[in-house]
Amino acid sequence: MNQENVTVDRLPDGVAPAISVTLPTRDGQELAGELWLPASRWQIGTVVINPATAVKAAYYHRFARYLAAHGYAVLTYDYRGIGASRHRHPRATPGFDKFTWGACDCDAALEWALDAFPGLPLDVVAHSIGGLLVGLAAHGGRVRRCLTVGAQYAYWRDYAAPRRLSMALRWHGAMPFLTALLGYFPARRLGWHEDLPAGAAYEWAFRPARLEEAYRRHGRDGLDPLRHFPAMSGEMLAIGLSDDPFGTPAALDRLLAYYRNARRTRIEIRPQAVGVAEIGHFAYFHERFAATLWADALRWLQEGSLPPGHPVFHFPPAPPPHGGGHDHTR
């Protein structure tokens, strides 16, 4: 779909009504997406939003409207088996996994955005596992700026120490047990977001320290499953929240090390710095942060300006990690 063919009504808040779109993947799946446009049709760039694991794209629609009101064409979408892209019961799609979410689904979203808005810079906002998926996508090298929030790949030793045991029991004990018993992970019944196909649940539950080990079986015809990571040479801003038990500095650094050719910066935001008691892994995308966290994110996407008042860590170009800590300079 080309932007010249988009016809929408105007809304008073500067955002046009969302347009439902279908994203075809290279392996024959169809994903559900929503396109958010400025009501003025004046666009300064395109943003693709990658959700967290088992979180519907609808959770990010308020943030998408905010970006659209400031001039961006924004694409939100659900990974296969999740939300509006759940076309069958997850028990019938055991092969849907996170590697495919990146190599096929994220790639389809990036390709669609590039085709729909040629000539506009392409940026990504990625929450949690969404930060990994950009590196798995063949079109990830076309991304100008990637802003990640709590982005990691859930290696259990990186969880925050006070909650590590309870989180390990939930995600690496109960989750694979229930998945083996039922053929999928029934997260909805447990109040833990969306149900997960077995492939995605097991990939999380049994994640080793190194992606090379996790994705060895995806290497075909001698191709490295992580081969697209080096192509990402744009800017990356990794946002960590000091009270996020998933997105600890160790977890964020472990993922950032794979983007060795990107211009990488990590900042740590303490809730007290924005006048709240807690933010955690999910609240960053709540609308109450529009004047603070969202405004800082917008400025970085527009100008590359780092949010002031937070500890900053810059990463020099480095080789891929080998299971241990990662070098960085403060």
C-alpha cells in the first residue's frame, strides 16, 4: 500500500482513524496490523512498534497515537498466534516461536512500512522481546533509529536478584510444565497476558545464555541464523527502568552486545526521576507518561537527543558476546 492511496477522515486530536492492514509474511502467514497517520497527512518518518511477548498490539495504541499526532506514520501489529493475528487455537500452531516472530513477522512489518512510505526514515520502538526481533529481520539494516524499552531475551540469570527465584519458577518451571500438559501455554487463564504457542513458550523457558546456542537449529544451508544483526548500523537507545525485574542492566547489555555495528546507548530511568513510585516492565507505555517519558522518546526519535537527567552508558563497537559480561563505558 502506498501512502498516496490512503484516504482517512480527520480527528480533532491530530490523528486520523486507524486503518486496518494485512501484513503478508514470506512463509505464507498473514498478520493483523493497524496504521496510524497524522490527520494533516504531514509525515516526518515511519515507526514500527514491536510488542513484548504475549502482549497485544492494542496495548501500544495510545503510544502510536501520540507519535502519529507528532507527524509519524506508525504501524502496530500482532505477532503470529497473538491478538488479532491469532487465527487458530495456539494448540494447533506449536511451531510458532520467537525466532519466526523476528525472521518473518518483524521482517514483514519492516518491509511493509518501507514499501508503503518510500523515502521516509524508518524507526522502530521495541518493547521487551521486540528488541531482539529487529536483529533477526532481513530488513533490520534499514532501520535508522531503534528505541527499546526493557529489551532482553529472558535469560534467567539476568532477572533481578530479589525476584529471580520466583520468576524462574513461573517462567522456567510452571510455563514449560503446563505447555507440555496442554500443548500450549494458557496465559489468559492465569491472567498473564495472551496464550502462547508451544514453540514460543519453550523458547522462553529453555533460553540459554547465548543466542548462538538457542538458534543453532534454525541454521539452514550453512546460513547463520544471527546473520542480520551486523547489518543494523543505525542508532539504538536502550531504555532500562531501575525497577524492571526483566530488563536489568545485565539483561539489556547481553542483547545489546549482538548489535555490534549499531551506535548503542543505554540509559537507566529511576521512577522517582519522573515523579512516580514505580514503572516496572510495562508501565512505560501508560498515557500518564506522555509529558515525560514519551516526550523524551519523541525527541530522541526526531533528533537523536538523549533524555536528560538519567545515567548514560555508551557502547563501543564490539564482537558478539560469549556468555559472560559485556564491555561498556560510562
